[in-house]
Amino acid sequence: MRIGLIRHGLTDWNVAGRIQGRSDIPLNEEGRRQAKLLGERLLTEPYQWDYIITSGLSRAQETGEIISGIIHVPLLPPDERLQERSFGQAEGLTQEEREAKWGVDWNSLDLGQEKEPEMRLRALAFINDLAQQYPHHHILVVSHGALLAQLYRALYEDRYTERIGNLSLTILENEEENWNPLLYNCTKHLLESISDKTNS
């Protein structure tokens, strides 16, 4: 089994640097364009996909729907375990606003945010359940930056630490209960599009 892990497309809150968490912020037009670019990339690559599953938050759901429409792969019901970390009182605030309210160490305070070990547990539970339910299928998963970062930390400790980009693609293959990375945090489809614009 393979899973393709995708961070949703860009939103206006991403652009403004506001923490989204569980706030249900939709894609903006650039986010929709990014989703289309990844869908077009997936059409040209040898990996085949059987299903798409998302977190259910609209920015992930619409990303999945756009890709589904391009590669003609059905959507499974959303799974809440894929939702972004709840950031409690910090949601909707920029870095500057957070630091003005609570200081530079705001993330170490109890502001109602979900704890990182809890995130890792639910992310691992999700992919383990997926492997049991669909052992012979290949599934695209559309989720969120903080959740995906904690999943990679749970699987690989500090081997992968770079920021998870919008519409990045990571591909993991399950072999004897190990998830082997075939591709990590790849956004070449977005970079190639910029290059095409520059050259045209």
C-alpha cells in the first residue's frame, strides 16, 4: 500500500500569517490553482491512486475535490483525525499579535491548544487503521501542516524537519509495518508553474 500525503492549498489566513487550527477557512484562488497543478502532475506520474480522503475542513475538502475531479479518483468520507491541531486562543492571530498578547514563548503556555504527543497518536492511529482497512489500495490523504509535521516526527523522529509547504506531496509505502518514504514534501509542480510563467 502507498499513501500520498498532501497539505491543503493556500488560504487568505496563510497569506496573512494567521494560525488557522480548527477554524474552517476556505481556499483562496491561489490555493485552488495549486490544487489544480498537483492534480495535473498526478496525471503524468506512474503512481496510481484508488481513493482520496480529507480532514473535512473546507480547505482540505476542496483541495481533495479539485484533485478528485482531475484524476477521477473517488473521495472517501472525511476523517476527523486528519484535522489540524487546535490552537485554542491563538487561532486567528498573527505572530505579532500572539507575541504582543503572550510573549515570544506563547506556544509553551496553556492556551487551549492540542498537545503534540496527542497529535502524533491520532495521526499514527489514522494511518495504521488505513493500512488495515485498505491494505491493497493506494490512497491520497489531504490534511494540514502541523498535523503532517507531527506524523513525520512520529514516524521518523528528527529525520525530516523542514516546513510542510502548501500542496506539497509526500509518498509513503507500507512494507512489513514500516512506512518507507518514496518522496518528501515535494512542491515541484508549483515551481515548474512559476518557471512556465516566467518564460512565457
